[in-house]
Amino acid sequence: MGNTQSNPTPAQKGTFAVEARISRLEAIVGQIGEAVLATTETIDRLANRIDALAIQVQHQGHQVQQQGYQIFALSDAVQTLAENQKESLEQLGQLTETLQNLAAAIESASK
């Protein structure tokens, strides 16, 4: 009877083969599950990084917009300053002309 136990029957061989395949399939499914979990964690980390970058880009966009407003205000101030300087130069020219006329009149009166 010891010989029958050491030599499996064809049915037992088939059962062992099925069990081995099931065991391999379970191992493969386990590896797939681990890969899916690792991929999910990686995707979550990437999503968090993308969210952080989006917030940073939005903040930088706001800063650029504010700088644009500041540049516009500065440009307007420079234009106003230039116009004021032009008016001052015109008034200075008129004052110079008036002083020259006054000097000429004083010079004529003293002769």
C-alpha cells in the first residue's frame, strides 16, 4: 500500500496541477493588486503636486496682473509728469520773454 501513496493517480495529478495553477493565479492577482495600489498612491501624489503647482501658477498670475496694474499706473504718472514739465517749460519761456521785455523797457527808460 505504500506504493499507491507514493505514485499519485491521474486524478490526483490533475488536482495537483489545478491547485498549482490556482496558486500561481493567486500570486499573479496579488502582484496585480500591489501594483494597482502602488500606482494609485503614485497618482495621488502626482495629483497633489499638480494641485500645488496650479495654486502656485494662479498666485503668480495674480502677481503678474498686479504688476501690470502697477506698470500702467507708473506709465500714467510718467505721462502726467512729462505734461506738467512741458507746461512748466512753456511758462518758464513766457517768464523769460517777459523779463527780457521788462529789462529792455528799463534799459530804454534809463537812456
